[in-house]
Amino acid sequence: MLEEYKNIIVRMPNWLGDIVMATPVLEDLRRKYPKARITAMCQESCAKLLEHNPFIDNIFIYKRPKNTFLGRGVRDVIDNIRCGNYDLGVLLTNSFSSAFWFWKAGVEYSLGYEGNMRRVFLDKPLPFPPSRHSQHLVKTYKQVLAPLGISLSEHYPRLYITGEEERDMDALLDRYGVSNEDMLIGINPSAAYGEAKCWLPERFVFLVKRLLENPKVKVCLVGDQKGKGLVTEIYEKIGSENVYNFAGNTTLRQLATLINRCNLFITNDSGPMHMAAALRVPLLALFGSTNEITTGPYKFGDVIHKHADCSPCYKRSCPRDFRCMNAIAVEDVYEKAFKILNHLEQ
């Protein structure tokens, strides 16, 4: 193992929220190796989230190959990694394929967690931390760097929005009639992983109607293309000119900029939740089937979790009576949101 690396590649996770939670690794590497060229390897669907990150020099964007072993798509990815001449590879994914790609491409020294039969491909295979299931995923990602002499730091997930992006968003919101004097609340009713992570749609409807009793409040509903139908259904049931439906109509960068513009963001456990936390936007996250200790907003934001006896189950859909989310009443969320907004106005 070298004492000083000059060309580093970091295989970022696949899910949107996981990518956000892994960003402190990039900052840790930059501070350890200030002169190195650092490349973040990321799937095409999420890569733009890392744009303008000051701790990396390049984003290696790739499409997930259809072939899992040595089909043309895999060979292309491996060839592109080989062209980088990387002397250090950091794997934040746990898949067999990612370790195999680094090994096949000749990455000089690679490290990551063992498992999935990939130990043979890693120069430094690490056992998972004993506290893996009782600590935040941000820490688990950062502990991959321990063999490099990088200890746990207080760096937290970060995203970066440019001034130009902020001006473009202000212009867009102005066309909708949203001014800087308005209290803009972002609401994300969907979640990519499955419906078990989603609070009941009718309760989002009632919540928004309560929030709109404050004449200063305007609401933007967000979501990806997959969740557009659900969000549109909620939007139509609210039926207010002070609610705007952005679901499926923003790029990833625009979504980040819109969240950054919000005075408060209310969301299920999701990628946008982690985006809001990384942008330090006042945040209220609703948890049911998942665990806020391991994947909640990291050291920022408020969480409502009623801790049903079967939670966390990590299922995509509830096989029982959805008691974890049914336990969260509209009044629970409204009261917490009211306190946050009241604090902001003081």
C-alpha cells in the first residue's frame, strides 16, 4: 500500500440517498490526499447529483451493463476504468461485479467490504463493522477508509448548488407566482423503494390543507417519474392554486435546487430526504418500515417514527395492516411542521 496516492477512483453506491450519504468519503479522501486526482464512479441516473462537488476532479458516468459478467457492456466499463490508471480504488458498493471490474481493470490497490465472494478481488477486504446495523450508514461508508489511516470525522453529507441554478429556480418559481416573501414548503409523498415507506396519500392531502391555512404558505409537490401518478392524485384532491406539482417535471439538479429553495421539506424516507439534509434545509421525515438510526437524515432534521412492533421490516409493501404509518396522524406532522415554521419566522 502506497503512502501517497495520485489517482483515486471511488465506486459510489447505486441509490440516490446512498450516494448522498457517501459524499463525506470524497471529502475525507481529498483532505488526506490534497494533490490526488479523485474520480467518482456513478451510474448515469444519479451522476449529476455530484456535479460541482469541490472534492472531486471527475465523474465517471456509466450505464449499468445488461450482462453481469463479460458481455460487451461490462468490457466497455472495464476498459474505461483501465484507461484511468488508478492506483487506489475505493468500493462503496458491496457487489461482486464492482470488485471484479476493479480487479480486471488493473486498479493497483482496491479496498472495500468483503462478502459476495469478492474477497479474492480486493487487496484489502474488510469485515463489516460489528455495529453495522446499529450505526448510521454514513459511518459505515467512512470506515472503509480506515486502512488509509483516515479516522471518522465530523464531515457530513453535502450537495452543491450554483448561483446560476439558484437564479434559474427563482425565475421558474416567479412564473408560478412564488416570491421570496412566501413560506415555501416542499412535500415528497413517494419513495423509490416501495409503498411501505410512504405515508398515506389522503393524510398528505389533509396536511397540505392545514398548512395552507397560513396565508404565507405555498406548497410544491415533488417526486420522480415513477411517483408522478401518486403525486398528481394528491395534487388534484388538494385543489388549491397555492400548490404546485413538480413531480416528474424536474431534472435531478432542478430537484436539488428546488429543495434548497424550500423553507421546510416534509418527506418519506427517500433520496430527496437525504438531499434536503445534505443541503441543510429544515426537514421533517416520516419513518415507518425503515430505521432512522441507520438511514435517517444524518445529524440534521426532525424525524417522526412511531416504532410499531413490526418496524423496521424493510419490506417494499406491508403484508399486515400498515400500522407503522397509520400510527402517524395528520396532527402529529402538522404540529411538528408548525413549530419548525414558527421558529423560522422568529
